[in-house]
Amino acid sequence: MVTLIETQTQDYATVTAEVSTRTDLADSPVRDLNQALHNATDGQSWTVENPGGKHSLAVGINAGVTVTINGHAGYYAAGMHQKGEVTVNGNAGVGLAENIMSGKVHVKGDASQSAAATGHGGLVVIDGNAGARCGISMKGVDIVVGGNIGHMSAFMAQAGRLVVCGDAGDALGDSIYEARIYVKGTVASLGADCVEKPMRAEHLAELAGLLAAAGRTDNPADFKRYGSARNLYHFSVHNSTSY
Amino acid sequence: MTITSLTPGAPAVSAARPVEELGLRESATFDRATIADIQRAAATGVYDIRGWGAKRKVPHFDDLLFLGASMSRYPLEGYRERCDTDVVLGDRYASRPLHLQTPVTIAGMSFGALSANAKEALGRGASEVGTSTTTGDGGMTPEERGQSKHLVYQYLPSRYGMNPDDLRKADAIEIVLGQGAKPGGGGMLLGQKITERVAGMRTLPVGIDQRSASRHPDWTGPDDLEIKIGELREITDWKTPIYVKIGASRPYYDTALAVKAGADVVVVDGMQGGTAATQQVFIENVGIPTLAAIPQAVQALQELGLHRKVQLIVSGGIRTGADVAKAMALGADAVAIGTAALIALGDNDPRYAAEYAAMGSAAGFYDDFQDGRDPAGITTQDPDLSSRLDPITGGRRLANYLRVLTMEAQTIARACGKSHLRNLEPEDLVALTIEASAMARVPLAGTSWIPGAK
């Protein structure tokens, strides 16, 4: 008996801020920034200068705040993000928005590997390319990548949607569960139990919504859909050569 | 085979005679359990999956003895003089370390592997004696958060149910790299235990076999781990202690690297440590005994000058207060129990003998936790079976057991003249076997010889 998971269409509430606090990481520690963000209330706004690739920027946000990082972020930018909106005007390191729950994270440049890993909800937009393992173990997050993604992306992806406007690397969607993948360009190879699936009207509609939420103008009809063949859901000795 | 030892004229061998009386020679290589394993594999084509830790006999705490006080050491009066048992865990970096009343903690076990009642009972029992309990693969349930005074939240490769709200509610965070039953292996929960609630917590379809990842999805190696710990500290405002749990395989290096990565506490789990479901071949053949792991971990901490500053929790085969005392004498700051805690709740109780027999097992042998048909109501998601375990009674039984472990350890510590359990030291111990002596790095009893010592 297998009951499939419904992926809900999410409302990524956009936050409008009135006044912005300016934080310069050249002369104040990351810890102070994060502490201030944890004490913040809805509607507050921060502009972060000189991030210098520092790790754990704007992690653990739990309020409707907006944070704009002007420069490159290191590992785990916007980790475990909730409710607010973080924009990186630069590139992001490993584990961007890992385990994001809600809200929005937008990287204008490229993101390194494991972007949006294990994310449970919210929207992650990467205008450039994403490295390997993008969307690994995703659990409900929506991801839109403007460029290409690396190998082993959406590995063991459980729920949520991954949209790739460029090409996908090897072993896309290996051991995937119920997440849905849309790729506009080529797929180097599909991983175990991941197959191409027909694009029906509801898929074109949800893809159009995701592209619009990411501010993109790509045509949904140009994409192909990939998902689980559901052949590995129950262990069987006859599948032993699939792994 | 032919029986040749019978004298001529003796009565014919009856099949009804007990096997012990027949003078048969059982093969040490192909013993009955091995024969059953081969026949089961031939019949099913699938490897055996089971719960518990290594069942093979390995050098263990039983192979150590304490040297009580005598001429050169003063004992403490058993019912007069204090022997304290409290322990502080996580004060290296965290601003809110745990302060436990007994060094015996409850190891991580998942809701999913265990019933909600069992998780609640563990929380109740642990809280009653002032110690901690630990979540597992599958997230934090309101039952265990509500009933646990000190709750350690596991951060696992699967990240099932992981969310920052629960992270902030946790009293400590345990980053799990592995466990003693299966260093290098991920979790496993078979479809029969994936109920709607379990599936919902894990964001998986109901009823499918679930294999959780063996590697963390967003970090690789000790340098990344340091950054990951930094992120978790930032999210929790540097308040919450962060443990790193390793399955014992290379504990000297793993402990040193965990400390370098910034752990407040290192948890080392030996191969006798239990699991809810793993391939038997994995449980019995991967990892090292708890006894061999402790001195290696302690050596790493001592060489870094951080023994007692980064606390060491040891698990894997702790059953008695003597085991607690021995682990601590070898340098542990605390221990964790899993299998023993479930036994205290009623696992493998002979009163379920008939039901174990109906499943082809027996009280004392039952380990098919993956099937979810546990008559004791512990390793199941079946509502009828799990209702057999009353969380209040179960919690009281666990609290009783934890008190006994603590008092037994105190008994030994007083006999060794120690006013606190942590004052026990390797010098209080000797080994009964050469193997245990070499592993535990204490002398063979009656000698000053430690094999391998420089």
C-alpha cells in the first residue's frame, strides 16, 4: 500500500521593508548579524556589505525580514531559513539555504554543491548555475535554477519541485521519491529509478507558476518532466543490480 | 552422521532423546545458527535484517575487574560518605550546558523504530532521575519533548523531520556520523512500520521501505563539519551543546577530528550498540568492541589537552553499574544505554514467551524489530501492540533501572575510595584476559603487563 504525497503549491510571501539596517562585515562579526536577525520582527530589513565569502550568513531567520547580501557568501548562507527573504548579489557556497522551511532565497550568481539540501518548503532561486547534489534529499522545497546543475542532483529527493532552465549533470534524480523535476536542456544521464514522464496540463501550469515566482520568462512547453518510476519503493532481491 | 561412541547392545538412539545426551559434536564453524542462516538465505534470496547489536562474543567489560581499596587506598563508607554522580556536558562552547544528575543517559532511538508510548516512557524515566534522552531518525515528537527534561536532538544524514523550531527547542544537538552497530551504514525502516504518522514526519509515502542516507547531504569530511557546527551554533545563538556521535571504527582519529571540528561532546558507540534494523552481516562484521574504543578516544582527548573539557559519552553494551563504572574508569564522562533501556521497559520479557514462539523466536532472542510485531509494544507502530506499554509504568521501570545502575556504580566507586564517579581511573582496573588487557590498556590481573604498551 503506497499513498503518494501531494506537493502543495506554496505562497512565497514577498516581504516589503520600510527602513534598512546596514551591516558591514568588514568590521562586525557574523555572530552579531545573526543574533540581530534572530531578534528581528516582521518587516525589518538588512543590507550586508563586505560578506567576503563568510560562512553561515543570515542563518536561522524566523521572521518576515529582508536581507540583501552585497557580495559572495560562503557555506550555508540562509541555512534553515523561515519566512523572510534573503538575496545574495553574488555567488553562494556549499549548502545554500540548506533545510529551508519557508520564505525565499535568491542568489544572483552561481551556487556551489548541495544547494537547498533537505529543504522542506519555500523557494530557492539561483540565477546562475548550481553545482553537484542540488536539491539532495529535498523534502518540499521548490528550486529554480537559471543555468545548469551538477551531477547527483535531486538524489533521494522526497518532495518539492526542481526546475532547471539549463542542462542537468549525470545521475539526475537517483533514488528519487515523489519530487518532480523539470529540465529545459539536456540531461547527461538519469539515476536509478528516475524516468522521464509526460507533461500534462497540470504540470505545465505548476511549472509556469514556478518560473513566474522566480521572475523568469522561459516557456514551460520547452521543458521535460522527470520523476520516480517507483520500482525501488519495496526492497526486492531482483532489483539488486539497480543500486 | 554415524554415532560411534555407543557401546554394542545399547538401546537404539531415539529422536526424542535430548540432543545433549547423544554425544554429537557440533561444528564450531558450521554451528546451528550458521546452518540456519545458510538455509534461510537459500530459501529467501535476501540477507537477514535484524535489530540489536553484535551478538558475537567480544572482549567486554566482563573481562575487567576493579581493585578495591586496602592498605594503600582508603575506601569510603557505603551509607555514610558522599559519592557524587552528576555530570556537566557541553561546557566547552555552549552557554547552556546540560547538568545531569547521573552519567547514565538514554541513547538515540527513533520514533518509527519505537512506538510513541516507548518514546514517552523513555522520556519519563530519564527525567525522573535527571538524565537525558535522545531523538532519532524521524524527528522530535511532542510526546518525547513534553516528557523529557533534557532532550538531545539528533542531526542525521536523512534530516527527516529536521526543522529549526525543534532545533531551538533541543537541550543539545547530536550530529550523528554513525553508530556502533553499523559504522558506515544508513538507517532502515521497512514498509510495515511506515504508518501515516511516521511517513508524515519523514515526508515519505506511507508503506514504502525507507532507507535513510549514510552520508550527510551538505558536508563531507572534518573541515566541512567544522563549518557545519558553526552554522548550528549560529542558528542556536551558541547556547546549545553540540555532540558528535561516531560508530567505533577508528575512534582515535575520529575523536581528534570531532574535537578539531568544534564538538562540545564526543559520543563513541561500540559494535555491541543496538540498531532497530540492519543487515546481520553488517552488525557482526563492521566496527570494533566498546572496550577497544574507549582508550583510543581518551588518548585522543588527552593528547589534545581536552580530556574532561570535551566530554566523552560511551555506549554499546552497558548493562550494569559495573559496566558504567568501568567505562568511566577508562575515561568516559558518561555512558548511554539503548538496548538495556528497552529491556527495562519489557523487551524480551519471558511473559511474552508464547508470542515470541509463534513468531519463531524466544524470549531472550527476539531481535526482529524491523517487522513491527513486538509483543512488548516497544518496537512497533501497531496501535494494539503499542497500547500494551503504559508509558507511566514503563517510565517508572526505566527510572528504577537507572537508579540501580547509578547506585551500583557508586558502590564500586566507594570501594575504590572515590568521592565522585568521574574520579575512577584506569589504575583501579585490571584485566582477566590478554585481549581485554591489550584493548583496555590495563594490566593483566596479577601482573604489570599490558600487551602493546610502550
